[in-house]
Amino acid sequence: MSQIELKNINKSFDGKTILNNISLKVEEGERISLLGPSGCGKTTTLKIIAGLLKNDKGQLLIGDKDVSKVPVEKRGAVIVFQDYLLFPHMTVAENIGFGLKMAKKNKNIIKEKVDELLKLVKLEGLGDRYPDELSGGQKQRVAIARALAVDPKVLLLDEPFSNLDTGLRDEMREFISNLQRKLNITTILVTHDKEEALMISDRIAVMLNGEIKQIDEPSEIYKHPKSIEVANFLGNRNYIKGNIKEGKFETEIGLFNIDNREQKEVIAMINPEDIYLDNSSNEGLEGTITEVRYAGDRIYYKIKIKNKQIRVISNSDKVYRLNEKIFIHMDFNNGVFF
Amino acid sequence: MNFKISKIILYLLLFFLLVPLFVLVIWSFSNSWPWPNMLPKDLGIRAYKHIFSFRTGTLGVLIYSIILSATVTLITIIISIPASKALGVYDFPLKKLFKILVLAPIIVPPVAVAMGIHVSFIKMGLANTFLGVVLVHLIPCIPYGVRIITSVFEGIGEKMEIQAKVLGASSLQTFFHITLPMITPGVISAASMVFIVSFSQYFLTFLIGGGKVKTLSLVMFPYIQSGDRMMASAYSIVFSLTTLMILLIMEKSIKKKYKRETDLFV
């Protein structure tokens, strides 16, 4: 267990830049997510840390040591792949003990460690099964136990939950979160699922087009994205163009009060859940509901105000109908301006 | 419906494959079976007596053939595994061309190249030797070995090996603990094929071995040619049973070692 530092890592394939100056520091015991769409270079980053790919430029430190030249099998950064890759010709116990056997550890020590890990991942008694006799969640737990068996300095998880169905996914997320806390192992997780990243990370690094755009805590990254690209990736937000002038925010949909700020042209971002709907009084902006999607605990609306579509998420019990006239309230003092 | 049709086709295929064998069995026991008799006129075991008596040395030839073909199979597999991995897993320039070139020895008739090889082998002192025949058998055998094992590697890819390395296995450990067990079913089918190809090689053995290297097909051929049907049939049966036995032994012994089949290969 140690900290990892990536310093100005560059990588290109066939002249095409995949990673552009990636710098990232992960503290000991920290859980960090690399979040980005497919093709943004997040898996490449993970492979470089594991030693499966070589970086063109830059430094990679695990602990205080530069490991750029250390071969995969000696690096101590173990990657758990998306499709688990359990060895089909070995039992669960043999799979978990594989790394120790390769390190030529004593048979009794291996057995002890395997039993301990089976207990840790709640698979006691399944040691003699073969991988094709396991469910998806069990396979994943074996894959994690196998990685943990070699006492890695860093645990790398490549899209760990994307092959599981929804119910199991929540269960495994919780399981891995708890396990990581318990063992206090430095973990880097790659995902394209923003909700997953927000839920289980200490910090998130948003990667777009081979660059890290922002590294922050989940709530910070969600509430105060530094650019529209990052904001866009984290959710379907509303963006409203306008001018700030003497305590007023002049926009295409109306005039809003705002704290005194520098006068300039801006784009304001406002989250759908920060907009309130009301039809009891005539205050606020008038709009027409053009889309209603009911999702149980919340309702998604699209509302048309003067040719502009605004997204709203409402948690209230009241369901408005399609084409209904409605008044909306939004406070730009909570908004983010770009 | 479709299922029924395919079943009928399967049975027809089995019928047409097995009936000639059955006729062979009858022939191998009949001294004479002239037309228009439904059954042989005169039964006997002259042919088997000849094959299994120590005096004629046929048993020795049989064992010699098995050793020769086993050697060829072993060398072919050892060459084929790395070649197949390169063709099946890695990307390199002109890969498609190499894939076709590997098959060239089966596309070009061996007669065309064997003459040239013969001359060279005479110069090198390899003609009329065991080693020479083994080497020349590799020509038709390697394409089969490489082709079959390549498709196995294409199926399993490199992922499992990468995973093993990540877990701390060296290249050698990875090969013996991961790669080899995973490709074993494919290697068995390749080895079976290669053994049969080598075992039934007549022309190349005859040319390079010059009659000094005597294999079963070499001994068998004159009987077929001269029309001694009883002997030819008996030889054919011994020939088929030998290959069948070898295949069974190979499969059994390897399966015991890697007790579990994976469903990766069918």
C-alpha cells in the first residue's frame, strides 16, 4: 500500500495522442476514479500504471520509486479486468492462490491465505468450484480476492461493475467500497458511469480526450465543474446565455436578480433539480410543459420558455400534465458561470 | 424439422464411412470371395498370421512407424505453438501473407518440391535416414499444426496471459500454468491430425527414405498394388486401429493431467 504519482505522462499510438500530460497524485489508501467516455484514455492510463503499456514521456512513481522500467510482474500494481479473466482450468481456490504459487510460497501459507480471502469475500466453501459454476458477482469477488492475494501496492479496477445487472451492481459497489475501507488499499477505478464514480470515490478525475480536466471530490465536481465539458459529462444540465449588469442577469428567457458580480457575458449552468415548479401563484417565469417522464421517486420534465427548453427534475408528489401552464423559479445565485 | 434432416445426414455419413470398413474386415479374413457369391467362399487368418508373426518383421515396422510419426508430431507441435501464437495473437506487417504461406506446402504438391529436397538431402547425407524422413514429413505436417493451433490462439487471445503476468507470473510460469493448459484441447486435435498425416505418408517416405526407412504404409502399398486383397485389407485394418489407439491414448493421458475441459473449445 502506497501512494502513486503520475507526472506528465504522455502516450501516443501511431502518431495519435492518447494521453496528453496526465498528472495525478493518489494518496495512500485513497480511492480515486478515472471518469470519462470510452476512448478518453482512462483504460490506457490504468494499463500504464500496471505496466502493460509503456508511457512515451513522464514519470510514474509508486511509493517513492520510479517504476517506469519495472516489468509488469514485479510492479505490484494489480489490475482486475472488466471480464474478470478467471483461469477456467483452475478451481476458485487455485485461482486465488495463483499469485502466491507463482511467488513460490509455501503450500500451507497459500492455503491459509486463500481460506482467509475466501472468508473476506464471503465465498467460504466455494473453493473447489470451477469458474464456470459461479454467478457474475461471485466471479468478480474471486477476481478481487485473487488480486488481493499478492498484497498489491495498488489495486486497479477496470470498469468493475459494468458486466453486472443492476441489483447486483449496487451490492458489489457497496461490497468493494467496504472492503477497500477495511484494507485501506490504494485503489484506482476506471468507469464511464458518472453515478458510480460519484457514489464510491474519494476523488474523481474527469478525463476527456486524453486529458485530465478536473480532479476534485465528488460533490465539488458535481456542483462546481470548472468547464462546460466537465459539467456536461456529469449530467444533463441547463445552460443559459446572458449578460450580468448591475445586479441583474439578462437572459434569453427573462431577467433575474443576482448578487453583485463583475459585468460580463456569461453562460450560466443550473441543475434540473435546483429549479422549482409551481402553479399556485402567478410569480416566476411562465412556461409550458412539453415532456413528462415519471420515474417513481422523481419526475423528469421538459419545459418550454420562450423557445428555450429547460430540464427540470422534481421530487414533489404533484404531477403536472403535458401542455400545462406552469411557473418556474430558479435562483442563479446557486448557479455556476462559465 | 431441420434437426431431423441433419440427423439423417449424420446417419448417412456414418453409414457410408463405416460400411467400407466393415467390408474390409470381411476381406481380411477371406482367402477367396469370387463374384457372384454374397459371402466369401473360403475364410482364413493367413493375413493376420503374417502380420503378427515375428518372422516377417511386420510388428517391428509398425513400432518403427509409430516412433517415426510420434517424433514428427512432437517436433511439429513444438514448432507450431510459437508460430501459431504469433499468427493468432500478435499484429505484424504482412500477417495475412504469412498465414497463406504457412499453407503453401499443402497447396503445392509435395512431388514438386521433393525432388529438389532429395538432391539436397543426398548431399547432406540425410537421404535414406530416419532423420531425413522425419524432416521431410514436417513439410505436410506443419501447415495442419499451425492452422489448428492458430485458431485456438485466436479464440483465447492474450488476456489470460496478461492477467497471469499482472499477478506476478514470469513468462515461463505463464506458459506452463496458463497458456499450455488452455490450448491443450486444441493441441490434442492438432497432434492427432499431424500424426495421421505423417503415419499415412507414402510418397515422401519412399523418396527420401529410399526403401531403407520402412514404414507401415511403405510395406502395405505393394499388397494393394498387386491385388492381394486379403493382405491389403488386413494391413488397412491394423493401420486404422493403430491410429485410433494412438489418438485414444493421447487424449486420455493428457486429459488426466488437465482433468478439466474448458468450454472455450468445441
